[in-house]
Amino acid sequence: MLILNMKELLIQYNAIRQHTENICMPLAREDYVVQPVMDVSPPKWHLGHSTWFFETFVLKPHFTAYTEFDSQYNFVFNSYYETIGARVIRTDRGNLSRPSVDDIYSYRQHVNDAMRTLLAGPLTKELTGIITLGLHHEQQHQELLYTDIKYILGHNPLFPAYSTTSVYQEPVVVNTRFLTIPAGIYEIGHQGKDFCFDNEQGRHKVYLGEYKIADQLVTNGEYLAFVKAGAYQDFRYWHAEGWDWVKKNDISGPLYWHLVGGRRMCYTYAGLQELDLSAPVCHISYYEAAAYAAWKGLRLPTEAEWEIASQQFKWGARWEWTNSAYLPYPGFTKAPGAVGEYNGKFMVNQMVLRGASVMTPEGHSRHTYRNFFHPQHQWQFTGIRLAE
Ligand code: AVJ
Ligand code: FE
């Protein structure tokens, strides 16, 4: 997303805020409320939290004419900002029958009205920066909304459809080839004036030995062979933590896979469907990605290998697990104040994912984008690219 001028910022604001609400359009009221597991937030919470972000970081500190919608909302919609204060614990987000969905839509309207007034006038560079961050933040929550909605509906025993028309276009994988990238000193990290998150900053040199990297993703069909080979019963392919995770949670394959009367089915936004064997595998944890690579006698690329090679292959269908821990780049600094909590404090015990997914909003991806999740998480649109 490139912000050209103030008018452009207002247009972007309107489009992005509207898109979030459009994602929720097919939901029943009851779907907005539930939190089936800790990591999945209720849709109504995403609607409130992404609004709270603008209220807290833009309107309250920078727009004197602003009147707070409801002083209790800070408690329910603050996600993790210690600087901002006390908040509802994450596991209790699903207990929020109040504020009602209607209240939250009114909250969105109230904040939108104020934001539009603010965006009609001149803005400082600092304010433009924080509003831009708010828009990228909302786009991150759009993808989380989609993945949380899928989890909520996909864990309902009735497997309700989110939509009967297709939500995204799936690539077909054929004739995967390995590209050879020569050894050398390369540079990674964000460059230029366009927006990036702070964790992409600190462009620096890396040395890469010669490596090979697949030009396409691992398919469902290929992953099914791994399942059928008994890999989920064979400790040899797994990290110790991964093997514990498999056993403790009785994992037998990707999230949303179901064996129904001997047929391989998969929960999709259209309900239960026949597993599409030529589509890239989806909803696998880092542990599974690494185990699959080990079973193939291969490995996952590092984030630097991914960034350099990604100029030469198509990407964007799946968030691709890399073999890199989520750590600060050299010279990384946290911004002062609450926004300094945005990314930096999560730089421990998580793995980097590169690329984007079919659910990533348009324009919300870059070669340098660093997504991150804990290694056991399956509920994002994750996939596997092999390296050697
Ligand atoms: C980058 C997707 C891991 O899910 O917490 C949302 C995105 N940051 N609000 C997350 C995010 C602040 C973040 N991930
Ligand atoms: Fe957030």
C-alpha cells in the first residue's frame, strides 16, 4: 500500500475499514461471539480491537475534539499493550457477550466519523505514520478474522459454509523444479520509503552458501503420501517438541482434514469438500513442515534464503514456514511508547514465515515481510517450500 497524499490516505482508510466489515457480512450474530481456543479471537473482538487501535493511538492523543465512545472499551479491546494498561485476559475474549455486535458497529462508526474529520485536514508526518500503521494493523486483522472465522465454523460439528461462492483462487502446482542460487554475500531487509513494519528494518548483509529452493509449494497430494507413509507414528522425522506435540494432541494430519467413509475431505469456506490434491498443502504447523522436509531428505529455507530467491518464483498462496527463529535484525530498535510493543516483544520462541497467503489482503505483502507464529500453530494459511 503506497500512500500518495492525504486524499489517498482517506480513500485507503475508507476502503480498508469497509473491507473488515465486508468480511463479517456472511456471519450469523452467534458466529461473532465464540472463542473455541485461546488463539482464535471472536470476530466481534477483531472489529472492536482494530477500531480501538485508531481511537487509542490516533484520536485520543492527536485529535482534541474527539470524545471517547465508551471508557470501558479500553479494557476489552486492548490486546497486549502494557503501556496502555489493564485488559481482559486473552482466554476471556469469548465471554464478551457485551458490548453487543451492534454496539461494536456503532463504535466503528463513531471512530470512522472522527477519523474522516481528522483526515480532511492537514496531518503531520508523525500522524500520517501512525494512521498508516493503523491501516496495516487492520489488514493484519483482516487475515486473522478470516482464519478465525474458518476455525470457528470448521470446528462446528455441522461444518457450516462461510460462503457458497469461492473466497479465493487456489494455484495448481505442477512440475516443481529446484532453482540453484549461487553462494555469495546478499542484503536482506526493507529498503526505500514505502511502509514496512519495524521488524523488517536493519537492512544487512548475509552470507549464503549455494542452495537449491523449490519454485513451488508442496501439494496436498505430496503431503498425503507423508501421512500414508506413517510419518505421524514415526518419531524419526520430528523435533522432540514436535513429537511431543503430535502425541499430546493426537495429531494425524493438517487442520481441517477429515476421513469421511474412506474419502479424503477437507473443511473449506464452502463447507466440507473433497481434498484437492494438486493444491498446496495448508494449515500445517512448523513441526509438520520440518518433519515433512526431513522425510524427503530435504529442509526448509532460512528467511534470508527465502528473501533472496523469492525474486525468482511466484509466492503468495501460503505463509511459508522458514527455518529461522524470529529474532531482531542487527540494529533493530523498539519505537518509544506503546507502539514499541507492536512487534519487538514477541522476538522469542516463534518462527518466521515468509510470503503471504490467499487470505492476505491485496497490497499487504512484501519480499521483506516477516510474519511469525509459534511452531505448533496450524490455523493460519501455512504451507511448505523445500530447500536443499
Ligand atoms: C504478525 C500476525 C503474528 O497475530 O499478533 C495484530 C499481527 N500485530 N495486531 C499477531 C498483529 C498486532 C500479529 N502477527
Ligand atoms: Fe492487533
